[in-house]
Amino acid sequence: MSGYDVIEGSGAPIKAWTRGVPIEDAALKQLKNVASLPFIHKHVAVMPDVHWGMGATVGSVIPTVGAIIPAAVGVDIGCGMMAVRTSIRAEHLPDDLSAIRSAIEAAVPHGRTDNGGRNDKGAWAAEPPASAVTRWADLKTGYDAVVEKHPKAAHPRGFGHLGTLGTGNHFIELCLDEAGDVWVMLHSGSRGVGNRFGTYFIERAKHEMRRWHINLPDQDLAYFPEGTDGFVDYVRAVSWAQKYARANREVMMDSVLGVLKAFWPDLKTTQEAVNCHHNYVSKEKHFGKDVFLTRKGAVSAKDGELGIIPGSMGAKSFIVRGKGNADSFCTCSHGAGRAMSRTEAKRRFTIEDHVRATEGVECRKDAEVIDETPMAYKDIDAVIAAQTYLIEVVHTLRQVVCVKG
């Protein structure tokens, strides 16, 4: 058995690992639009957390030959997860975890005001920590090379956002695994600078489509043909943003572990650590051909490779090991996947609903996070069950502290 179903369309085949998990009509339409493009290699793969996204569905894997679609990668370039197991155990935790949450919130800028400008509370107010300074020194030359040619892609807080969380579904969590070990897990990407790069090149791709009178089923599927200046410049920019996103998670992890060491001076971390993108493009070989593989809300799951599939606030999360399934392009889901829009979640659920759903988790329980409440997401157990041909579960994590922007 394959574990997937084939979705019929007029273009390349669509293979979906979605048994037991619903797909909304808008996402189905987007999948068929992507599959109709002439440069799709073999088929489009669909993960069980699939849902509507800008241009292409979140939870899809898009192999292309001779072109890249910037909006399929998205504007949170390199967004992903990092998790580290620590020497702290459940019995070491205090009954009241509010002081730990407050200390993490003080150590890592989160949220956003002033549209990322001078007074942005989600950026470092003063000099970023030493770990950010060191990593920015490695990143600055690549950033300068991109914005020298494309000054409109520049962002004023590239350095100031390094090691910060952001908003939306980005989070920092303390979790317990099945053995009672405490993990630090966090989710973020390339912040304002990645967003600026993504937005800028999406618009340039649309301009190129208009210039060459190329009609598309969705203008957000605008692409750069390989060999063009736009293609070369986008690959350089997206590669840089993916490096920035990884470094961003590493700086945040340094900050959170520093907080925990203030509570537990003898804290150590194990070698079991994961740092994986889930919004990115990479050059890989599949079915005998070199392709540009875009994982939009999807995680690499090569044979033996560790990945992270988080649930929502108050739900379980999983450390998984890939099975290297060729039909999925060696990929698994990146989370539970939204079951409804943020607007619908805020309309449907109350603060009381959210408080009940996050019982036992030290986290925000106010109206501003209703759109992130567990009920706004698909059932994580069903999502995991739908991809047993893609991954095996290594650890099951339960959140006890959750920091949101």
C-alpha cells in the first residue's frame, strides 16, 4: 500500500497523504492550479496538514524543473522548528511556571509594533546578544550583496530581528516527553528581512509574467524561468534568508537556554537536537532528475532524518524520523494545519473556550491569541496517522509552557 490517494486534475498527478483529514475546496483548487503548470516534475505531493495559502497550499511539495515560484516558498522564508532535549526533568519543575514564562518573554523579543520600525517591540531595543552579533557577522556580506542590486528589498531591522520570535503561530515552548525529560522547542523564520525579500521578489515575478504576457490560473503562481536574472537573484536571496532563519532559531535557543540555566545552573543539553525548515526551496534529486523542490509548510523526511511536527497550543507535538518515502519527495507535514481562518476562529471561540483547551499549559489566555487556540487547528493525531508511510514517531511531547508573540 502507498498511503496516498490521487486527486484528479487536468495537469500533473496530485498524490495526497490525507486519509482521515479534510481538505477544503479552496486548497483543492490551489493544488490543481499548481499541478497544471508545465514545469512540474512527476507530481505534486500533499501533506495531511494541507490548507489554503497564498499562491500555493500550505502543506504541499512542489518539484519544478527550469523555474521557481516565489509565492510557493512564501514570505516567511526558512520558517521552521528547533528542538533540544535538556537534562531537566518533570520533577524539577515548580508547580507555578509563570516566572519561567515571564523570564523567557523578557529574554526574547516577541510580537510586533510600529510595522517593524524603530519602536518595534519585537526587535532588540539595544544591542542584540553576542550570539546574534557573531552570526550576523557571517550573514552581513550575503545580505549586502542582495540589497546592493535590489535596494528596495532592504529591511532596516535585519540585524535587530536576529534572535527574535515574531507573531502569529510562532512560539517558544517547554515540553515534556514520554520519559519526563524537558525539551525546549521553538518556531520562527526569517522575520522582517525574509518577509521583505519574499514580498519584493513575488512582485518582480508578477511583473515578469505581465511583461511576457504569460497567463496563469493564479497570479500568485508567477515564476522566474531558470537562467534569467530574476531567477539567479531570487535563488541568492532565498538561500540567504534560509540561512538567516536557521541562525535566528539558534540565537533564540541560546537565549532560552540561558534563562533556564538561571533556574538550573547545572542544566545540560543532549545530542538529540533538531533544526529544520518547513518553508523553503532546495535543489534535490528525485526520480532521476535534479529539481528545485519547494516545501511550503512541509518538512524534509529523508530516511533516518529527524524532524518536528508540532501541534497547536495545548496539543501534543512530535519528534519524528523520516522513512525516505520517494513518492512524497522524502517529506512529511510541518504541523497540524489550520482547520479554519484566523477570523473564523476569533468569531467562533471565546476566551473561556481557549482557557479550557489550554488547561495545564502556562501560556497567554487572552483575546489576542484566540486565533491560535487548539480548536482552530486540525486534529494532530489524525495528521500523524495519515502519514505513517512517511515518518515514525520518536518522541511525543506535551507542552507545559508556551510563549506567543
